[in-house]
Amino acid sequence: FQSAAIISPSAPRRNREANTSHPHGQRSPRLFRDIIASSHPAAGHHKDGEVPKDAVVPHEYMLSIYRTYSAAEKLGLNASFFSSSKSANTITSFVDKGTDNLLHSPLRRQKYLFDVSTLSEKEELVGAELRIFRKALGAPQAAGPFHLQLYPCRSDKPLDSRSLDAADSAETGGWEVLDVWDAFQTQRQHRSQLCFQLRAVHGKSDAEVDLRRLGLDRSGRGQQEKAILVAYTRSRKRENLFNEMKEKIKSRRSAEEKPARAEGLGEGPPRRRRR
Amino acid sequence: TAPNNRHGKRHGKKSKYRCSKKALHVNFKELGWDDWIIAPLGYEAYHCEGVCDFPLRSHLEPTNHAIIQTLMNSMDPNSTPPSCCVPTKLSPISILFTDSGNNVVYKQYEEMVVEQCGCR
């Protein structure tokens, strides 16, 4: 029997280097360190400024999923063993593209926008959640509980809600996870964009509060603090790695050709690319 | 029947050429896939190599057909090729990569690592 644990790459390096220990005090096996050492510099243990500017920096949540499940794999455990994987064999993260409308003060509503066009229709969706980072504000802004309520942008049927204790949430920041599986069933059918609207009410009243007082405003957030939409899917057919590669080459080629074509660089009829 | 040697000991050298699992390190960077694969940079895939000669050992879990083909090959190598040394058991690996929309995806790919070789 061996233990597996999630190590957050953002833990203080000294702490992490000295003893990569399991939360319950056991020393993490060597293979764990192998996994950390063998992954891409963009996977979280790069020194600042080392990652190329246009590189996609994976979200910490995705890094922790990868590290946990691949460590479990080495121990012969399948990812579906973890309830958090919802028995998915593919987990895709989409970064929020929405911005706060700063002209609106106070900020009573927020729209979260996601481009999910790359999500395969062939895979079965087994779960979907919206993860929003709530900053710690220090002093509580008001007494009593707040209720976060999430809606599709074009419907007033609530998707999910969460209660926040004013004192707790003021002292500690954290991720609020809201289930948006229903949204995929209704909005996804005919659209590649998903839009959610968030509001918060105070106690039993229906009065909306300023989301900034709950640490939810999006100004000044780094990549790792942006909201992400996580879709858990399961493919019925065995995935072919070369399909993935072909898709990549195709999308890369079209990205390369697009500016060239726009500038008319190609004189005369376009030359066939040597395969 | 397999020739018995006088000492009853196994031929160390011969077993080396028999069908078995060999090391194979795959480096995604060398494949040119490191622009879309975030982790891992590479992994131990192993591969199967060696001859399937008569008699086939049980750990190679040969199919009946492979046993017949190997027998015919041992009787007349020109008439029938030997059976093939192939992976008989494989396991998955997890890959973290960016898709065509630059979204970060975790996927478990089946049949990526050879766990066991056999004759088929």
C-alpha cells in the first residue's frame, strides 16, 4: 500500500524541497519527485521569466489533477478510482474570457464567458463545474451569510448556489465551485460559447450586493486566479493519439497560413506544401 | 523436444534473444510534440523484441494459432515465418496538453506502456 498526495507547486519552495511529505506526515515516494521533475517547465516549476511569453500556463488545478492521477497510475490505480474525476478519462479546462463592467458601480452582476468549441461532441459529458477564485479581503464587509447564485445568461433558472459566511470568507480566500452540468445540456446544444451570470444576495433578502465586497472582482488577477470552467468527459471509443497529433498539425498549419494569406505573401497560385 | 544440455542449466545467452520486454524511452521533445504536450516530457514505453522459437514458453501466453505456426516454422522455416513477438498487455498514461483552442486538457491515453510481451 503506498500513499498518494497532491502537492501544490505554489507551496514555498524551501518547504517543498526539504521534505516533499504527504499531508499526513509521510515522506512522498521518489516516483512522485520523478513526475514533478519529468514534466514541462510550463508545468509549474519554472523560475519566473523562464516561460516563453506565448506559452499556455496550465492552471494549478489542472496541474494538481495531472500530478495526482499520473502518480496514482504509477501505483496501478486508475484515475476513475478518484471520485473527483467523476470517472472521466478526459478533463478539459477553459479560462474565463469575461471582464467586469467597471462603469457599473457597485458590481452587482458578473458575466463569465467560455469558448468551449473544442469540446468534442463525441465524448460523453459526465460532469462540469465553474471554479471562481474569491480573494480574502481581511475585514468582513457585513454580518450574516451571503448566497452566491449562478444563472445561464439567457435564463433566470438558477444553475447552482453557494452560501458564504461573511467572517470566514473575509479572512480566507478560496475557490468557489459551482455545478454547471445543466448548462451544458441546455446552452451547449447549439452554441460554442457558454455564458454564466453570477450575483450575490445577503441573507434572506433578495437585495443584490456588490460582488467586490466578497472579493470577486476580476481586476488585477493573474492567470492562476482567473475563473475556469472544467468539463469532465468520457470517451466511449479508445482515443487515438495520432488523431490528436493530426488535429494539432492541422490547427498549427491553418494558424501559420492565415497571416501569410492575409498579406498576400504567396505570389501567384498557392504552392503545394511538400509533405 | 527441446535439447537437454548435460548440466540441466538454462542457456543464459539463448534466453536473451527470446521474445521479451525491452527498454524504450519516448521523448516527446524529440518527436516535436513538446509544443502541445505540457507533461510528461517523455516516458518509458518499453517494446517487445526477440524470437518466438519452439517450444513457446507459457509466460508468452501464445494463442493456439501461434503454437501451430511456430511448430510449422520449426519443421520448415522456409514454408512458414515464426510467430510475432508483440505486446500482450498494455497500460495507460496521463498526458497534460493544450488543444487546438489552447485549452489545457488532462487525458488518460490507453495502451501506451508495454507491461507484457507474448507470441501471437
